[in-house]
Amino acid sequence: MLRGKMKAAVYRGPGQLTIEEVDVPQIGEGEILVRVKAALICGTDLKTYLRGHRLVKPPSPFGHEFAGEVAATGRGVTRFSQGMPVVAVNSAPCNVCFFCQRGQHNLCEDIFFNWGAFAEYVRVPAAVVEQNVHPIPKGLSYQEAALVEPLACVVRGNEAAGIELGDSVAIAGGTGPIGLMHLQLAFHRGAKEVIAIGLKDERWAVAQELGVSHLIDARSEDPLERVLELTGGRGADVVIESAGLPQVWEMALKLVRKGGTVVFFGGCPSGSKIDLDTHRVHYDELTIKGSFHHTPRAVKKALDLLAFGVVKAKPLITHELPLEKLEEALLMMKEGKAVKVAILP
């Protein structure tokens, strides 16, 4: 069993992070210890840092998107061995509750979450080892593999969108990391054009590299006017909201055509409310869907999408910083100066 001290980020409340010397986690039966090679900053990490999170009780380990190599295995672990490159996600469903029995594992009543990726080592509990840890395919770097967790969430949201061949797709929040993954999957599913709406910053160049059809700067342009102009006055066939802001949710409902679909992907602050035009929803026959988290099936599919190059991860990881500069990296993402930052312990 590996013993000693390690560097780790400790979340101590909104706007408060410390890098500390802590004990290397000890593992039990069915668990593995992973030496973190790369951890990515997620939009959820940023929101947690800025305003807190109901599931992260300070002081707490921090971070959840990571890949690394197995440093130790607990009793009973047979699928993984020391030195094996692996990627793990941050949760595991119970598989026995009402929702799991209906295939809605993301809504599990007893879902288990795991934190602590911003550290030199992370303990992966048995439930996650059993369902949501995978060997990294050859040719995929640690940084690329670490994108599996957010991509798995995007996989579910993209499936909910029901994009068909020839569709026009508008993504509100389309130049952030989630929006750029939705962009790639929309084209993969046959979209004719993808319109990204965001705030013009350094991330626009990445959207252009990935083939975005149109970019709309919400600061200087009217998104509704521009989307109508680009879609023959009808609106987009599918609108995906990935900003997590109530005003953007409301805008998304205006951007979609009659008979179109809106997917609310971005989580708004707790207690948020929006105005809903019931006349429009009813008489224009809008389909409105929410999308939250991922399932073991979506995790496996996300890894395959990365391994086969369907989703390009390299353009999304725009910066690398050491663990000691984690707060600097979070602020870079807040200010739109980075898409994804890889933290290297």
C-alpha cells in the first residue's frame, strides 16, 4: 500500500482554494489508487469555485475530470493492474433503484459521486471501478482521455436533441467547452449547419477550427435576428442551451422553429425561474427536453468517440498549468481566455 504525503487542492468555500500537503488516500477492497497524469477543469468546477455546490461540502477534495495510471489495486480487483493507463468518471449509479431499473441511471436515487482529481493521487471507489473506469485506448493521451466525463454528458444531451440529416442547429453558449463538443457531435449526426452563439473571445478561433458554420457575438448582435436571418425566417430545427443562465434558456425558446426541439443542457443557479410562452409551446408544438449528467453507456460511447477521432479533444485543451496555479486556471476559464485547462500535478 502506497503511503506518504501528496499535493492536493482543497475546496474551502466559494472563491476559496488551497493547495495542501495531505495523506495519500488509502484504498480498500475493490478500489484502485490512480496517479493523476492530467486533470481538466470543468464548467461545474468553475461554478463550484464561484458559488458552491450542493454535493461539495467544504473542506473537500476538488476536481473530477482526470486520467492517469494505476498506482495500486485493492483486494478483489482483477480488471486493472499497476501501471495501466486508465480514465475514470466521477460517479456510479446503484443499479437497483426505481430510475436505474428503467435505464435512467443518471437520475439514480442513490448515485455515488467522487471528487479529488486535482491532486497527485486519487482514490477511485469500488462502485466506480466496477462500472466507470476504462483502460485508455492506444493513441489517446492522458489529457484527451480526461475529456471522457464531460463528453459523456454531451452524448446524452446530443441524443436528446434528435438531430437529423440536414438540420440546422443553434448552440447558445456554443464557444465554451460543452458547446464545442455539442458542435462536433451535431455535425457527426448530420447537421447541415451549426450556429454558435457566445461572447467573442479567444475561444472563437477553436470554434472556427472545428468547422462552425456561423458565429454570433451576443454582445454586438441580436441572436434572434441573426438566427432567423440564417434559417430563412423560421428558426433553427434544434437549439441546445449550454450556458446555464436563465436568460439564455428564455432566448433558446425564441430561436427554435415551429415543431423544433430545445434541449436545456446548462444547469442554472439553484432556484432560477424563467418565463415560458405557453402559447408558443402549445401552438408551435415545441419539444423541450432537459439533460443531466451521464450513464455508464454514455461513458463508454464517449471514450469510443474520442478513440476514433469523431470528437477532437486536442483543440479543446488550450492551456496547461501546474496544480499550484489552479486558481489562475479557473479565472482564465471564467474570463473566456481558455476552453479547457489541463492541470498537471
